[in-house]
Amino acid sequence: MTYDRLTPDNAAVLFIDHQTGLSNGVQDQSVPEYMTAVTALAKLTKAFNLPSVITTSAADGPNGPVLPVILQTLPDSPLVHRPGQINAWDSAEFVDAVKKTGRKKLIIAGVSTEVCVAFVALSAIKAGYDVYAVIDASGTWNKLVQEVAVARMVQAGVTPITWVAVGAELQGDWRNETGQQLGQIMGEHLPFYGNLIGSFLAAKA
């Protein structure tokens, strides 16, 4: 095993099918928890200035458009609308956008975990990328399906991770210039940390 860390200079983020219709089916965690993680991951992407790619599957149908919070947070990210490919890696346009990031470490999240995330993760591993699947910023229909998806990805060499771990590993040291931004994101989207900061500031007042 090697531990080659995520850094702001080696990673890109892929948002796979975070669409309004598909997100209604998320049941392996609560929808508020899922939305919190997706929002936080988008904010981390912006805070650390990571290149990112967003893709949808049949957005003009029942799957629906991209979650507004992603587009509002990352308005300049490439957006690839796939007309029919289930595995986003089967889209030449999507793969080209990923290659253009110039990064070999891919942080991936999406709906559903066992299809949209797993298929891209497995394909990217085969293509020579290091892949990190952000499980709490992804979602599926029940906990068993999530567990099977994670097991399949891990077996192939994908690293499961959470949005907090992504942020902490990218930061590396609180003294780095993005420390205040990370602290703000964690305070907004990780309840215990928000309480911790609030108590600290109140005690200082």
C-alpha cells in the first residue's frame, strides 16, 4: 500500500448525475444529509480551486436537471449532457473533459452509487487514474445497495472517502491559506464543528 495524498494540485472532482429526479430516490441516508454532503463537496471544489466536470443522464427526461446548488457553486465547470450512455465513461465528450483537467486523481460522487459512481470509478481505474469515491456525497436506493457498491469499488482499487476527509486531506495544514474557508465550510455543514466553533468564539467574547 502507498499513501499518495490528495492535494489541490493533483485532484479533480467529477459530479455524476446529481439530478433532481434521481436524487428523490436517495434512501441510503436522509435526503438532508445527502444534500449537505453534495453542497459541501461543491464548496470544497471551489475553495481549493479544483478542476471539475459535471455530467447528466437524459436531463430532459424524468432524471431531471442538475441540482441547482452544484451549478450555482461551480458555474464555470464543463457540463456534459449524455443522451443515453449509462456509464458516463462511454461518453467521449465526458472523457475528453476529464482528460483536459490534467489531473490523475479523480474525486467522484453521484447518483446512483452502484451505477453512475461505480461504473465511472471502475472505468477510470482501468484507464490508469487514482479514484476516490465520496460515498456521503453520493446516494442510492437502500443501505445494502450502497454496501455492495462500495465493496465492488474497493475490490477494484477505488478508495472510499467522505467530504470531510476530502477537505482535510486537501488542506493538509490549517496554516495553509485555505484554512479559513475550510473551517467555514465545516462549520456550516458539519453540525458538531459548527457548535465547536460557536462555543469557542463565545468563550473568547
